[in-house]
Amino acid sequence: MHSQDRIRLARRHAGLSQAKLAEAIGVQRSAVSHWESPQGKNPSVDHLRTVATVTGVAFEWLATGRGKMQLSEDAVLDSVSAADAILVEDPLELRLVTSFRDASPRTRIAMVEILEELTARRLGRNRPRRPTLAAE
């Protein structure tokens, strides 16, 4: 099986269209189409790694055809870097963390200030003045 076939198989296994995979990777849909084309060029290693992560397949299988297509349970857990892990069980907290991570630095500052103000009002306290942050 050629690398183009493995990319297509991984995408279909994940239930993604070319457009959805392209969006997840940060490329144009035509790039994914090109990667899956018999005469197409291979994606960069970074893009291939992202394809593997997004589709949930083993990078080695995707890149070389060796090994198993799907990740084992342990490999799935090991493939999440500590910095990217969201160890939150409360659904509301997860929404908050996800929104914060998706926000720009300037919006993050505003989010924190709004939450501090709301918390202070709820508890009947004045919000302490914090020094301005470098990202402002």
C-alpha cells in the first residue's frame, strides 16, 4: 500500500472529509487531495504527524506502512503531551479551559479580569488590583 492510500484510509477511518482533515491540519483541502492522489507528493513530516494524530492512527504505519494502523490504548495515552492534556472532569471547567486556550492573549487577559470581578462581587469583596501583564 502506498502512502497516498494510507492517508486516504486513515482519513476515512476517522470519518473525515478532505475538507475537515485539511481544516484540522491547517492546510487547504487541495493539499489533502494532492497527498491522496497517486501522483501526489508526500506531506511534510510535521503534516504527516498531524494527520496521524487527528485520525488516530500510528505515525509509523502512516509514514512507512509498518506496524499496526491503529494505536494501542497505551499509545493513545502516551501520545498526548502533558502541555496539551486537559485533565478536567467538570464539563463547565472544560468549556472554560478550552475557550481560554482558543482565545488570543489580549482576550485571555480580559477573560481573567471578568472572572475575577464576577467572583469578587459574588463573594462581596473588592477585586485586588493586579499589575498589568506583559501581553497587554
